[in-house]
Amino acid sequence: MNHELLSVQELKTYYRVSRKKIVKAVDDVTLSVKKGEILGIVGESGCGKSTLGKSILRLTEPTAGKVTFLGQEMTGLNAKDLRNMRRHIQMIFQDPYASLNPRMKIKDILEEPLIVHQLGTKAERREVVCSMLEIVGLDASYGDRYAHQFSGGQRQRIGIAKALITKPKLIIADEPVSALDVSVQAQILNLLNDLQEA
Ligand SMILES: Nc1ncnc2c1ncn2[C@@H]1O[C@H](COP(=O)(O)OP(=O)(O)OP(=O)(O)O)[C@@H](O)[C@H]1O
Ligand SMILES: [Mg+2]
């Protein structure tokens, strides 16, 4: 049986920065991730780690190569199928602030993916949101606040909650703790570890 979750083959993502200049942010990356496996990607600042993550999800369109997730080719999916697929593959962003709409309450931000993927009734969705806040170590009542009313570490937890809310099979975590102080880093890494085992 094939337990492969993700396969990336010869992926390239080039950015055109001017008429003459092209940045080869991702250049010929091949990797695979099996179920239950954690793959770490290490490299200096600007080497293309974030671009690779976004290219796998097609948040940034790759220039060439192939991404296969759950046996389906991401690179060939239309918008609707891609949206459906994103329920199962989620990203925790390096900068959680940028991925949280400043005008929406946290509970609405967290509910949105459930609405998009038509998961549960209104009451069930609210319950999932409250329990997810608690899973990431936040009080359920925090759902009424906006993103700017949290500390950096709390926002990172919200980013994690948002990524986990649809119970994805694969999470791409883009330096989820690099902006946090050491004690909060440990908490978040332990949390991710617990979730990975769950
Ligand atoms: N939208 C963009 N347009 C043009 N160039 C970009 C764009 N996004 C990133 N780049 C460039 O692509 C390269 C890779 O950037 P990326 O953000 O993927 O690096 P990274 O490895 O995640 O770095 P860091 O460790 O600092 O987060 C960099 O040279 C960056 O300047
Ligand atoms: Mg990065």
C-alpha cells in the first residue's frame, strides 16, 4: 500500500522582478512526505522556503514541476477542486498577522473555512471553533476579539487553530515559532507535536 501523502517533483517557482531579472526562488525541488512523517526544510534567509510552501499549495503558481497530494495532481486542479483539496492541506504562515483579517473577529475567521467546506451546522461550527481555541491554549471567550488584540504568540496560536480547523491531513508550517520567545516556542512546538500524534 502506498502511504505517500505528498510528492513534489522538480518544482520550480521563478519570480520576474523586472524586465531582465528573474529570481529563481525554488529551483528543481523534489521531495516526498509519507503519512505520519515530519519533513524539515532548512536554509538561509531568502533561499525559498516560504515560496516552496506556497507553491505546493498553489498560493503562488509554480513555474514548472509537479505536486501530487493524496494521489491527485495539485498542479492540474481547477479553482473548485483546489479549494476542496485545501481542506486537507493547510499552511501555518510565517507571519500570522498577514493571514488574519484585521476586520473580522477571531471566531469568524476560524469559522470561515468550515463554512467554505460546508462542515457542520451553525451550532456545530461554533462548538468546533470554541474547542479549537482551547486546543491551542486560548480561552474560548477570546473568539470575540480581533487579531490586533493579541500578543504575537497568541496570534501564532490563532494561525495554528485556523490551519487545523478543517482537520487537514498535512500541515505546512512555515517557521511557526521563529518570531516568538523561547518559552512560547517550546509551548507551540509541543502543541504541534501533540497534534501530530493525535
Ligand atoms: N512575490 C515575490 N516577488 C519577487 N520575489 C520574491 C517574492 N517573494 C519572494 N521573493 C524572493 O524569492 C526569494 C525566496 O523568498 P522566500 O520568502 O521564499 O525565502 P525564505 O527562505 O522563506 O526566507 P526567510 O527565511 O527569510 O523567510 C527571495 O530572494 C525573495 O526576495
Ligand atoms: Mg520564509
